[in-house]
Amino acid sequence: MADSPLYLSTHGQQPTATGDPAKIGDLRRRYNFGAAVTELAIDQTPFFRFVSQVANKPTDDPEFKTTEERSMWHKRYAYAVAIDLDTPVPVLNDDAGYVHTAFSNAELAQDQTFAIKFECDYESAGNVQSILGQTAVTRGATGTKPIFFLDGQLVKIPLFKTTVNNGAVGTVTGRDYMIVQISAVGDGTSDTEAVYATCTVIRPAASGYNALGLAVAHASDGSYDTMSASGHTEEHKCYVVGSAHAEGSTFPSTFKDSPYLVRTGYTQIFKTTMQMTNTARATQLKLVSDEWGRIWKNKLIEHKWDIEQALLFGRGYVTGDGSTSRTSYTQGAVDYILQEGNVFSWTTAKDSDDFLEDMSDFLDPRYNNSNSTLFMCSTDVYNWLHKLGGYFAQNVNAVGAGTANGMGRADFAVTGKSNKYGLGITTISTPYGNMNVTRNIHLDSGQGGAKIVGVNMKHVAYRPLVGNGLNRDTSIYVGVQSLENTGVDRRIDLIQTESGLQIVMPEAHAVWTG
């Protein structure tokens, strides 16, 4: 059974190091230890330290709202899923006519008119796209209608060159594209999440046969008559590439996007108490004479440690309502990224090439154009990064130094170290910018499989509750119970913090699990 916190420890014997014959006796005897007591100093709470220094933004409500804004100008793309080659001009909203996925150059020559069906794979409300490692937004799902296609726009359609026409499967020999101009836009009779556009060919494909980027061959006869429902990549996207209008023409139509998405965050109340009888407080011990002061120091560290754990691993949640006691829990960065952010894999077999592939996806400027990311690593990955970056750079520099053979360079190299807010930061240079890396021992537990956590500091904030002249950030309340105010011969002090983590824009954060 644990000791009562009010009294001195009842353990009569101080443990000694293995093999040490000395016995120091009862703790009441002081002996002359001098300065022989050592204390281990570690970087205990790097994330709490960093976020509270870099992005401290008080909130005046324990349930705070944050708005995400995602621009749409660079997301004006969709997938061409079917075309209607009927002549004369096809019926725009006749779903039954959109049966072609391949064609010959002669069928869609310059100035030829046809109709094309477009679908998209991100939600128009909030412009929320698929994120690496998460469940993807399905092409054509509810809310994904491409609302940005307008009369007069030019659209680039990617194509695969094939050796035969739509009637049989052929060998893909290369890639091409055509540019079409939209003359009319309409809705289909059955598929309400698609856009149907009448188009005129401006830039035809080269001579031969062509298939739409997502077209697949039918198993029975090899014809290109179906579209892949997965595997959508950049090479399949049809982008708006401007517009063209006649001299003296009127103004074109426009569209209205919905770039905002609101998220809710919560503060959490952290409490740590220190309790001791006044008799125990007055008793001098031999290792540290003031036991109250020693434990007080550890309680402060304990309180900070608890906040770090919550800011990393907590789940945003609230219980109770106006009629019952309300308890709220703040959202942790690791849990948030595992749920919604970019998720990559990590193993001991991963090399620099594999890691750079991950970095190129994570730092795609179309979705995450900020290089303000703090990378926190478990101890084993921290060592791995230093070995990979340091040894490789040294080997490149050592081979043929000063000669033509020594012109190599390291695309993944440790380039410097610094100290920021008391934390050791290692800078690793990559083709996609510098990685600011620090060790976080809380990740050594492997909770959630997290080995590396990349947090974009532009999209996180530490939110202590401050309002109406009352600051609920970390405060020490001395003597919440004492002999003077309760008549009980003891003292109880309280450390309390009410704060939370704000974290938004999941595509800007990443975790490597293994």
C-alpha cells in the first residue's frame, strides 16, 4: 500500500547501488553527503515547451472554435470518366450517351464538338481533399461535384496513347493530352455529383488511338469500356488552364467556393497537489534537508509532464452538460494526426531514398506549402536519422576530396545543431527544405505506433484560458488548506492549469508509424 502523502516516507532504508557494501542507515540520520547527490537533467517536455513559446494564444472560452481556410484556385481539377461522341451535338444531360472512354484522333479532331462527364474526389465544402494514409474521398461521392467548370474555360484532358481503338485492348505506347473549350455546362439526369460539359477540341491529340487516363480494359473482350475507381494520381487530373473569349463578348459566369471549415477545441483542467503535515515539513532529513521543497520541485515537473502527455496523446472530448458537471479533454497532436493527418510507415529497413519519397509527398506545395514543421522522434529514430544524415554526408565528402571524383553532394545530411528554448534541435538538409528535429522521449513508448511526428507550427497553438481578468494558465495556489484557515495541522498546495491544444489543417502534419 502506498504511503499517505501527508507524512514522511515510512521506508526506513535507502537503497544502495549494486555491489556497494555501505548501508546508510535510518533516513533520520543526516550523515555528511555534501554535494554527492546527483540529478538527471533531461529534455522532458519538448512539445509543450515549443508550442507554449512559439504559439501561445490565450482563449476566453473553454470550448474554442477555429476556422480552416483552403483556397480552391489550384484545385480546379476533375477526372474525365466518360465521353459522348454522338453527332451532331450530343444531348448534354443524356447519361445513357456517355459510354466511350477511348477514341481515335479522327473522332476528336480540331473544332470537333463532343460532351464529357467530369467527377471529382474532394469535398467542395471546405475544399477537403484526400490525405495520405487515410481513407480517401471517393470520386463522385456526395459533396464532391466539381462546381468550377464554366462556359469559355479551357481544360487539359490527359490521355494514354494506345495501339488500337475502343473495340479491343491495345498496348499503351505513351501519353498525350488534348485541350478543349467548354461551351455549355449541365447536370445529368441521374448522377447529381457529376458535371456534364459540351466541349470543342482546341488542341487535338496526336494521330492514332487514345484512351482516357482512368480507362481500363474489359476482361471479356478487352475493350476500354470501364473506368478505374481507384488509383487516381496527378497524371489523371483534368485541370482548368485558362479561358478564351471572343472580341467584344460579354462577361463570363462565375462560381462561389466554400473554403471554410470550422473545428472545435477544448481546454483541460490539470491539477497536481502537494500535501504534508507541518510536523513532517519541519523535520530535517539527511539527503535533502527540506523534504517539502524537494517534493515541491518534483511536483512541478510532474505537472508539466502530465500536460505534455495530454498535448501529445489526448483525445478531444467533453462530458456533461449544463445540468451535470462538465469535464473536457483537450486534443493531442499524435492522436489528431493518426486520425486525420498524413500517415507514413517506418521500419529499420527504410533508407534515405524511401524517406525522401515520403518528404516529397508531405511537403507538396499545393497542400502544405509551409516549412515550419517540428519533427519529434523517438530515441531509436533520432539515432537512425543522425546515422543516415551524418555518415552519408561524411562518406561523400571523404571520397576523392579536392578532385573531380569528390564533386558528390549529400541530399540528406546533418548540417547543423542549435538550441531553441532550451531544446537541442538538429537541422537535417533535404531537397525539400531543412528538417528541424528533436528527440521526444514520450514517443519511445510507441503509443499508436508513432515513431516520428511532424507538426507544422503554423497550424498549432497553446490555448490557456484567460478572460475577465482571470488567468487560468499554470498557477500555484499556496495553502489551499492550512492550519491557519482550517485548523487542521497540515498544508495542502495546488498546482493548476486550464489550457488546451489547437491543431488544424491535418494535411500539414504527418506521423511515421512502425
